Amino acid sequence: MYGKHWRSVVMGTALLLAGGCASGEEWQTWRSNTSHFASKEHYDFSMKNRSGAATVTRQDVALAQNQNWFGKAVTVDQGQILER
Amino acid sequence: MITMRLGRAIVGLAAAATLALALDPASAADAPDRVLQPDKYTSDKGRALGQKYQAALRDLNTKIYHCMPWLDVKPEGIGFYKPKHLDGDVRYLSLNVNVDQQPAPEFTRLSVQDRVSSMFSRYVPHLLRSMATNDLLKDPNLEGFTVIASWLKAQPASGQQAVMETAAAFVPKALVANFLRGQATVAQLAEGAYVMAWDGETKLGAMKPRAWADDFVLTYKVAGYTPDPKINCN
């Protein structure tokens, strides 16, 4: 009776370890995405629009543009096209 | 055909796709000043135009900021500039914008000529309607209008710098007036415009875009965004 109970505990623990834990790759993914929100502004926006259709201000758009940006882009300078 | 390809190619705009961001909604944003200040012109003619139409240029800046939020007017991107390829103190009202859009693979696969044609069709006629007021069309010191648009050519690979393509369209005033009176089509507008293109900082030279009617600017709405009711977006 006692031995049967002990076997169940061992098997259950093994199953939990094998199936319920994240793999190394999954932990890596988790570590590289530590936050659900991209930024404080993202969090604020989500909290503001928790129910119903989202309302977007012009400032939201500007922030989205800034935060989506890829850094300084290679582009022609206006001075190559126009003179003051 | 190209129009249909463009419709598929230019997909969701970055601003619309990434609008999970915000500040306090009560703080309605004023448009950042993108107008060249009158004291920065290098000739009396430019300065006089800048002073005379300062309010009109500010209105244009405000209108684009609120009514076409996916366009970002560059700093000092609005002014009576002299096109570099023209001789003499020739003054065009110029508008220089970045188009905030995610490049779909279909758009990236188009030839540069077709991308320039697509962007010309989409933005130049519509922006000219906002730029060319009756007063400006009648002003003898103004020779034409310039629309400069830059867009992301392709999604940059990880760690790579983004490269913008740019097209600058220079349109003589008489042609703009004819277009606005309905006496010239969008195709004729493109035929009569002088268009130059750049790939990043590399000049590609003059191009002859084809153009067609494109009502994207009139019909596109950023999800959830309503322009400030004080601004006339018509």
C-alpha cells in the first residue's frame, strides 16, 4: 500500500518536470521579452482602453511613429533638393 | 493593374498598426512647427513670400498633422524654397514629408519607377489641393509647387539601417491651376511635373512616373482616431 503511493508521487513529479516546465528555448524567449507592454505609454494606452473600441489621439499616433521607428534612416537631405 | 497591386502592396500603416501606445488623452497635441521661419530665407523674394503667407503655411502644417496623421512633415519641411535644379531665384511652395507605412513585400518588389508612380498618384495630387490656395495661385512671385515624399523601401533586416526612398515632384503653377480647375488629369499632372528620385542618399535622377486617380488619402482612416473637430479636413 505504502509502495504504491510512493510510486504515484514519483511518477507525478516526473510528469510535471517533463511536461509542465519550460524548455531552455522557451526560457530564452521569456527572458528576451520580460514585459507584456512595450513601454509605459503602451501600458497607459492599454489601461485607458480596457473596454470597447480604442480611442486614439494625434499624440498617440506621434508616439507610435516614434516608438516604431528603426533608428536613424538613410535618406536624402532636404538641402540636396532645395535651397533656402 | 498597378493600382490594384499598390492597394495590396501598401498595407497597414505603421501608425495604425502600432497604436497600442498613448499619453493622457486630454492633452490634445498641437502640431509641431515645421514651417521655415521668414528670417531663414536667403533672398528678399523668399523672405517676402514667407512673411506674407506665414499663417497659410501654419494652417497647412496643422491640417496635415491632424488630418493625415500618417504623414510626418520634416523639420522646416514647409516653405518657399528654390528648387536646386532651376536657375535663378525661382520660388516654389515646398512640402517635404515622410510617409509612415510598412512596406509589404509586393510593394518592395515593384520597380522603383512603379513605386515612385504609386506614391506620386497617392500623395501629390491630394497634397497639391491643400497647398495651392487661390491667393498663392495668383501670386506672381510664386512659380510652382514641390511635393517631396519619402518612404521605407523595404523592412530593414535585423541590425540593418533603414533606407528611405524619396521622390520630389516639381510642378509649375499653371499646371497646378489647370489640374485644380479640372482642366488637367492626374496623368497630365505627372507628365508635366519634373520628378527626381533618391535611394537613400543616392540620387537616381529624373523619372517619368505614370499616374492615376487614387483616393486612398480621402478614404483611409486610422482606426479609432478622430481628427480634432476644430480642424477642417475637407
